[in-house]
Amino acid sequence: MSKSSERRNESNGAVERVVLNDQPRPSLFSKVSEFIGPESLYAQVHDQRLYPWFRAIERNDGTRAIINGKEVIMAGSNNYLGLTSDPRVKEAAMNAIDQYGTGCTGSRFLNGTLDLHIELESRLADFMGKEACVLFSTGYMTNQGLIQSLTGKNDLIFSDKDNHACIVAGTQVSLAKTIRFRHNDTIHLRKLLEKASVEHPDAGKLIVTDGVFSMSGVVAHIPQLVELAEEFGAVLMVDDAHAVGVIGPGGKGSSAYHDLNSSVDLITGTFSKSFASLGGFCVGASDVMEFVRHHASAHIFSASMPPANVATVLKSLDILQAETWRLDRLWEISDYMRKGFADAGFNVWTSQSPIIPVVIGDMMVSFEFWRDLLDAGVFVNAVVPPAVPRGQSLMRTSYMATHTNDDLDFILDAFRKVGRKHGVVGTGTSALAG
């Protein structure tokens, strides 16, 4: 016997049936019933048509998208330079398919290395001011593979508590001991390093941090981290997924933002944001990169980046270096939107980048806020605990160099109207309430 409950697929309006089995099930699946059962938050949000994730996009032109047959302004994409629909980028991808086919059907280690991969590694090493580069098939795999390959059971990893999930995954697959320090708190990190140096004087030490934190838009304290790494003989790794192509001279990332690229041992990044593609990379000393190339299981045992993806990155890098106005425009937009939200009474934390969180507070209110924004023609991302602290559910907004001034004013106007409706602004109610 089984029972079912109906859920409306908000991507296409169809009613779906989720089957809930009444028969005794293996205990492994108990968590499934708890998550999807009729009393769960999942069921509640679906039943109220407030579910904000896995939205089907029917067309995406960068700053505009079609969802449920309706055009909306995209204010929730990491397409920072606005290159995903650039004709030059699409042409490069199509030409690569014509020459190399649609995939490599193997790992870089075996039959999956193209001359395009070699060219991109060389270009990125030069761009980032490092000796060598290794490509990975995704940004997630880059951090996971790098940490796994370089740290072992006699090593210590010092990881910022707000680091991205892929860094956390890397620490979990590593045999090293992981010590987490309070977010962007280098005083706390110092205390942990001092203690570790006494208790484990011979341990190898890795300090790892996001360069720009993906939820808050805050830039890491790179100068202080460099000083601590040098003082305690640690390796410093910075994940610049949201920084390369966004901040620093020429878009070279958070370390370049502080003129410290040469002082940071390992810099990683992804191609799924500014570079309009998919994949990831790490740069560093040539001997270290060669070691990673031969020891990172995520690199050795995964199919390599398809040729169209690589060609897309190469063309995006060309455009980034030639059209520096995109970086200037991105920062002009970011400053404008931060001020606009703050003037309207919203709490945007301490964002320093094109990632601008708008704090709503209560989780259910945030789902309703998200839905009202979508109805008003603005797509953003709803973020709730545990991704953010309890009581600080938010709308994660992010911007592209190709947004127009009219786009920005439309987004702000929609936020003001929906904010007043839900009492988040304009009523004397704190944006942190709930």
C-alpha cells in the first residue's frame, strides 16, 4: 500500500504526484520520509506554491530570462561579465565543436587532453601571474581535488567557517585534521595556529579561504592571512570563484586586489561565473601543479572539460582583457545597488562585491518575498538556514556588467514594493526581525 500527495510543478504548472510508501522501509530511507512527508517544510512550501529552487528557465539572454512563459529580469546569476550570450563566445564554442566534436570521452590523464586544454592552462598561468595551471572539470572538483591531493594524515587544515561547500568537501575527503576558524577572524586564526604549532610542531599546515564569500559578498582579509601563513610556515590557498573576472586589477582576483598574488601559494577559480562556461582551475608553482596533476583523484578519474567549454573560456578571457569597461561597469552597478537597497531601508550586511544579500529575516516570509518578486518580474535566489544564520533568511542578488540603469531601477522598485508589503521596510520593522 502507498499514499500520494500532489505537488504543483511551478516550472510548467503541471501537477505532480509524490508517492509516499506506507510499507516498512529500510532505515536508510527514514530521512527521505522526514524530508518529503506531508508535515515537512518541503511539503508546506510546495503546497503554498512558494518553492524557489530548481526553476526551469526556458530562455536565458543574460539579463533577461523566460520563466513560466514570462520575461523576468535576471538578478540572481553569477554571469558577472554578461558573456553567456555574447555572440563571439557562442561562435567560439561552435567552432570548437566543429573541430573537436562534443566531448573528450576520457580523462586528462589518458585520452582527454586537447591542445586547447594546454593553451588555456598556459594563458591562465600568465594571467594570474603564476608558473603553472591545472584544469579540472568543475570548480567544485578543483577545490576538493586540490585539498585531497596536498594534505594527508600528518597535516592540519585551517578553514574559514563560511567557506564554500566544495572546500568543506575537500577537507572531508582529506586524511588531515581540519580546524575551523571564525569567519574572517584572523585573530582567532592566530590563536589556533599558535596552539597547533606547540601541539603539532612538525605538521604541514594549509590555510584555506574563499576570496569573495558567495553569500555575503565580503572579501577575505588576504594581507593578514599572508602574514600568518608566512609566520607559521603554512601554505595559503584562496578560492577566487567569485573574484576572478570580478575584482582586482584586470579582474585577477582577491589576491591581486591587495597586490599579493605572488604571496598566495595556491589560487583556484571556476569557469561557471565570469567565464560563461563550466570547469575550474588552480594555479601555483610549477612543481606543485605537476604533483597535483598526478595525485588529485578528481582530476585523474574525471572526464576532461569538453572542447566547447574550453573555447568559451579562452574567448571570455580575450574579452575580459580587451574590454576593461566591463569591470568598471560591474563596480559602478554594485555601488549603485548597495546604496539603493540601503537607502530603501534594507540590510545588505557588509557586501563588497556584485553579490549583494538583502536580508528578509523569517524563513517563510522570505519564500513569500521571493515569489512576489518573481511575480513582479525579478528573479533572485532565496537563501535560508543552514546556508545563512537562523533568522537571517535573505534574497541573494548578483549583477552583470550588462545590466542597464533601467534594469537596476526596476529591481530596486520591485524590492521596495514587496518590502513594504511584507513589513521588511517602510514600517519601522527591522530587516533582521523574525
